[in-house]
Amino acid sequence: MSRSQLLFEEAKRLIPGGVNSPVRACAAVGADPLFIKSAAGGTITSVDGVTYIDFVQSWGPMLLGHAHPEVSKVITDAVGRGTSFGAPCEDEVRLARMVVDAVPGVDMVRMVNSGTEATMSALRLARGCTGRNKVVKFEGCYHGHGDPFLASAGSGVATLSIPGTPGVPPAVVQDTLLRPYNDLAAVAALFEAQGGDIAAVIVEPAAGNMGLVPPRAGFLEGLRALCREHGSLLIFDEVITGFRASYGGAQARYGVDPDLTTLGKIIGGGLPVGAYGGKAEYMRRIAPLGNVYQAGTLSGNPLAMAAGIATLSVLQDSDYAGLEARVELLCQSLTGLFASKRIPVRINRLASMFTIFFTGEDVVDYAGAKRADAGRYARWFGHMREHGIFLAPSAFEAAMASFAHTERDFQAFIDAAESFGG
Ligand SMILES: *Cc1c(COP(=O)(O)O)cnc(C)c1O
């Protein structure tokens, strides 16, 4: 037995499923998880001493790659000054300034500890501001594990085919109105019928949790117009796309201006951080300025703030277009390769993330994503891992490239793919 397998056996006795987040168990691809000893740049190394080129990148946060020297240094320095104060610190102001400067729709921002907290808080704020309860959510979008968002959710919920959500009272999800992603007409009809009750539309401006599904032209603009017309708030969940779709997120890339924005992943540089921000008129409704309550013992944690500042500082000067071009080239090579093998695929890409859907039809929504061949994805995952490439253990995720990946890493991906039998 490998050391990973031994650890997994012990973990299963102590931790539900042996993991602290479900998809990591690798059950959907019929594999056992690798336990990781260390990571550096574009690679991770298992406790068995095997190094893989990592296209998971902790599910998105590590856009600079693992253990980036500048990020590691500021974290180490910060540790010596104390790890939590429960009082404001200068780095909270600095990171808030960087977020406000970067993200067009954000005038003010509140730090929390995870993407889940960010979306829960943003929805509460939208409800508080509008005095309405209903929220429009799209099938296959994932907004963390908060009760109102677990209806037809993406990510692990999709991976494990969990249909409903035991433990979530029906009263909580009855206010969640589901519509297919990219279906603007369906949302328009919903507003026609119930517009006066809708507090918010929450959307991943490019969906990243049913596999990557970019918005159709006009979809985000249409949501913007409908929300404005009906007095509802438009929430962009940019926990994945923030600082990845572009430095200013998907909203900067697509030029659509949401009322509220949620952030996470990259903003913490690998430490647990989330944030929600938006127009000052709404953000001023949060306690202590307003009466919408939200708080956190460890929010604005000095280590996390330092990591976030260092990460964004390096990203500001990073060549996003260059990375995107390399990933586009990889996707083109893979498309050619699969065509030569007569394996039907559609590769969706945005900036440095992409998903290979094993299907012959374009994937524009969750129903399409589910029609892709999950069995083939499982074989693909196993094949690539055997050949030194670490991919997400789920067909409903995006592969993440980082600035630390080298030309050789991209070439290794293609080389590994070449021997995939289907
Ligand atoms: C990852 C993710 C979340 C949840 O963030 P956590 O930090 O895992 O709680 C929310 N929304 C989107 C779009 C995400 O990708």
C-alpha cells in the first residue's frame, strides 16, 4: 500500500469520507486521493514522493503557482507580528484599496473567510436592501454551500449527483428560483411573473463549477437590464473569475457592472479569504453603518491580508495575455489531438481556465454539461494522473493554469494526452 492509501484508510475512520471537502475523495473518477506533502510553482508532490504537474491549483486560488517566493515571504514575516488581533490592521485597508481599484463594480468591500460566507452575506445584503426574499440562481452554478444556493448546484453537488439537499428546510429553498444558465428569455419570463418579489439574481459571470461555461453574448447585459428594470440587485459571484478572467475579473472583461460582487480563492493567495463588495449605497447598509448584520472573529486576518496583498501586487504586473495565449495554444493542440483520435470533445476556455467536455455538442448550460461522457472523463483523469498530470477529479470542474506553468509543463500535458486511448 502506498503512503497515500494508508493515510486515506486512517482518514476514513476519523473524517467523513476521509476528506474535508467532498470532491477531494476522487470517488466520481473511481480513484483514491493523493495526499500531498508539498507544492511549488506548477507542481505538487505526494507523500509517496511523486511529483505531478498540477492543473488544479487548489481549485483556483494559486494563479501565481504554489509557494510563490514573494507571497511566502510576506506570510512568514506576518507570522512573527502575531496571527490574529480582533482589531483592525493596516493590511485590511491596503487590500481593500487594491480590490476597490481593481474591480469596477466595487466601491466598498467587506472581508470574510471563504467564498461561501461571501455569497451568503451578499444575498442577505440584497434581501436587506430590497425588502424582498426571492433569488434567481442558475442550474449548475455553485455559490458555496449556503442553504439557499444548494438547489441544483454545481461543483461537488453535481459531481456526487446529489439531487436535493437533505438538511435544508424547504422554506429556505422555496425562495430560490432556478433557471438554465445562458437562457435570458427564461429569466425575462420569470421577472415578468414575479419581478416585484426578486431581491437578486446571482450568477457566475462565467460559470466554472459545471465545467467552464462562458456566458453567451448578451446574457450578462440582459441580466443587468432586467435587474435594473425591476429594482433587483445583480450579484456577480466572481469567487473563481475574480483576478483570473482578467485582473478586474469577469466584469472588467465583459464590461458589465454588477451591484454586488463576491470574491474568494485568488484574493487570499492560498489562505482562507472571501470578500463581498459593491456599490457604496448598498454596502453602507451593512453593520455597523447599517442594520444588515454580518461579522467574523477571524475576518481580515493579518496573515490572509498579507498573502492577498502580495498576490495581487504580483498579479498587477503579470502578463495575463501571455498566459491566456499559452492556454489557448494548449486547447488548440488538444482539440487537434482528440480529432485525430476520433474522440468527440468540446473544449471551453476563458483566460487561463478550460474544461474538456467529452461530447460532440457545444456546452452552454448544465444540461449540456451533464450529457458529456463522465465515464470517459474518469478514464482521462486516471490516464493523465498516471502520466504525471494532476487534474480535477470531476468532469464538472475547470482545469486551472498558473503563471508558474512553464512551456515544458504545457508540452508535458500534450505528451501525456497523446497516449490516451479514449
Ligand atoms: C469556490 C466557489 C465558491 C465557494 O467558495 P469556498 O471558499 O469554497 O466557500 C463560491 N462561488 C464560486 C463561484 C466558487 O467557485
